[in-house]
Amino acid sequence: MPSWSAKIITDTVTPKLAAFSGRLDREVEPELDAVGADMEDHARSLVRVRTGFLQSTIYHRVSGLVLDFGATADYASYNEFGTSRMLPQPFIRPALDASEQRLLDAIRVGCLNALTT
């Protein structure tokens, strides 16, 4: 019965893959940060302002491949989703929806940059 075998003498792929993860984080993070800053500005332009507190609590944070975006005011969710006595006045979701393609592009560009470096 015929048989075959292979012996890997030099593995050049594994070290490159091991380094890719770190490069990916370094390349994607600034791309996501730029989009996150624009999302923050967009949400601030949409939010209903009385005292300015809710507007001042809108934030974004980027850590590796994670973009955290929202508002920290206790009543932010009431404005975003409404209550039984108040209609919703969304500001987070519209900013996220408007930036959907830019987020995908930022990840794509970061991945391509990580592959070419």
C-alpha cells in the first residue's frame, strides 16, 4: 500500500501568526479611536440638552479590538429608550448606526495594515 510522509524542517508561519495578534491590536485601535471620537461628536449633537450633564457624559473607549461607546448619566437610558411618560429621544443608537460602515472600514484597514507590517 502506498504511503507518504512530510517533515517540516523550518516553520516560518507560526512566528508570523504569533506576532499578528499584537500587530492587529496596535493597528486597529487607532482606527477605532478615530471613529469613536466621531461617534461621540455625533451623539452630542443629537442629545437633548437641558443642563448639559447628559451631553458631557457621552464617551468612547478603545481597548484592543473593543470599542465601548455610551453615556454614563443615570438617566441616559430613559432618554435613549423612553419611559411610560416620555417618548424616546435616541442619541446613542443613531450615532452608532451612522458609523456602521466606518467601523467596518476601520477594522478592515487595521487588519490589512497588520498583515503588511
